[in-house]
Amino acid sequence: MKQNDIVTLKLVSGEEIIGRLEEKNADLVKISKPVQIVASQKGMGFAPLCISIDDASTFSFLQIHILFMALTRKELEDAYIKATTGIQLATAL
């Protein structure tokens, strides 16, 4: 994984977080514009990670609180980009 990839973090608390990877080292992972994946009656959706903080904030997560980090599935990555930037990505014909 490299800087600016859209990644999913699974935290030891059970939360699933999607965000843009800013930095990763032995102690922490920094992601920007993080959102939580939430289930609703209409399916999956996104919710702010913390409603009292600017959506464009960068968050640092200690590695000891992360079960795993992986690249986000393409359809969720596209939905995340649309939700956080307003940009609708073109689909293949």
C-alpha cells in the first residue's frame, strides 16, 4: 500500500474505517477523511468517524489498535470518493 491509496482499517474495537492513506510506520497509520462503514435499512453507508471534528481532518491510529489494513474494494472506494469529494468516477462500458 502506498500514500493516497484508499484503505480499510479494522480496529480492535470492531469498527471498520475507510480513508485515504497518508502515512504508515511501525507505530501508527495516518489516514485523511476517515469514515465508518455503517449498516442501514437501505444497505451499507458511511458515517463520520467523529461528528465534532472537521471531515477533512487527518487521524492517527496506533498500530496496536489495528487488527488489519487492506486496500478497499473498488465499488466501496468509488462510493467513498464520491461521498468525500463529490466526484463521480466514470464506469467502464
